[in-house]
Amino acid sequence: MPFSQSSQISTILQYIEQLSPTSILDVGTGMGQYGFLARTNLENIHLFEIEGERGWQRPKEQWRVQIDGIEACEVYLTPVHDYVYNQIFVGDALDTLPILAAQSYELVLAIDILEHFTKSQGELFLQELQRVARRAVLLSTPKTFIPQEIAANPYENHRSFWTDAELAERHYQKILFNEISLIAVWETGQ
């Protein structure tokens, strides 16, 4: 679905705030909840200008954090995307990621998307996430296989299951605590 389970939001947002990136790629934006949370928590006072009793929104060009997104299902795009994201790439992540330059973003998010790929596609996906990340990749995926077939949007079908051991083999050094999801982090060490 175009949103993820709520128990992981605070853990993911805490990591984002701690890293404090100036550029983020949100792969599989869904309805844009992580882009919105990252924008409001990282940009904070930079979203508005306050002079005495007057206040106004600063134009996007004055924001300090670049947040781009990739979304395969165009129908998920909402006014949130127009406000939050600097750029949205509409299309399959496996087609879009290769056109992005290496180390394009300080942080790459892939929240509840890995399970939508077959294992072989997932391998390629993980490599591409690491290729475009300058500092870190944060991904989440369910701890158990949850069958899901959505006829209206095949991108939503669950095609694989990943374990923490499999992610560790792919250099995801940290697993952040959550009862429902694996929240895995790959960092460059820079």
C-alpha cells in the first residue's frame, strides 16, 4: 500500500534527524509520508520566515534540504508530493536508479519496498541504492513474509522475503529495533 506501518515511523525519523542529511532520495514514496516528515523535521525553521508579527512560507528555492523521490504508481502522487519533494521520478525504481549519478544523495530511503522485488531484482536494487548513496541507505522490510497481491497495482505484490542475515551479507551493518519490520542501515563510514 502507499503507506507503511506506523510503529517504524519514530525509529526511521530519529535516524534521519541524527544523520541530518542535506539530500535525500525517497525510493517508493507512496503517499509521501516520509518525505513530509523528513522535510518538516530537517528543514524546520527554514520553511518559514518570521519578522515580528509577520510570517510567511519561504520559497522552495530557499530550502536547504534536497528531497527527491521515485514512485512507480502515478496515482499515489498527491499534493504532498508537490509541496515536499524537489523532484519526483515516476517509474520503476530499477529503471530510474541507473540514470542517477553515483553518490547523488547523502541518504537513500527505501521504506517497505524491497519485498516487492524478486530476489534477483532485489539484489540489483540493493546495489543501486548503495551506488547512489553518499553516506547511508536506510531500508525497511517485513520480518515475516506477508502475502500480498494487488491487481490494480502489481508493484504492490510481495515477491520476496529478506532476513537480517541476508541484509548483513550485503553490508547492512545496523538493524534498528522494531517488532514488525527489519529496519536496516548501510553506511559508507564517511
